[in-house]
Amino acid sequence: MIYLDNDNLKDVVSSGRFLVDFYATWCGPCKMLESVLEGLEDKINIVKVDIDKFPNLASEYRVMSVPTLIFFVDGEKKEEVIGYHDEDELLEVIAKL
């Protein structure tokens, strides 16, 4: 799991399959999602973006609520889901990529 420490998200997701988790430390559903994401680490690269540290990225990707999960393949946005989802639901999205 990669915790983004600068605003170079486009560079990070430019090659490969990525699930980008826009989250906040104060968000209850985001905390619940943490263990689900840990179970997916062997299926897809995961990047976590704290919206309070990177509000410019949240704005750029039109994140209105957290958690927001955006799936990228080779830098191209493919899918977006909002709110808490269990592992099976996220695996369905990953399988479509």
C-alpha cells in the first residue's frame, strides 16, 4: 500500500492497475475500509490519498465524499465507487478491469 506523500498521483498510476483510495483520517467508513483494502493488496496496487493533505487532488478528481475509490489502468480512470464496499464487491470491479 502506498501512502501518497506528494501530489504526483498521475506519475504513480501511469503504469499498471491501481486502486486509489481518497480518504480522511476522521472518516469512520474509511477506517472500516482499511482492512478490506489490505485483503486486496495482492490483486491490485493500492494508493491512499489523504484529502486533508491533498485537497488539490480531491478537487481535481471531483471527490465530494469519502471514501472514494478510483480505479486506474495505465493512467486512465476506469471506474469509481463511493462509500464503503466489502471485499467481494471490490473484487468484482477489479475483475472488470
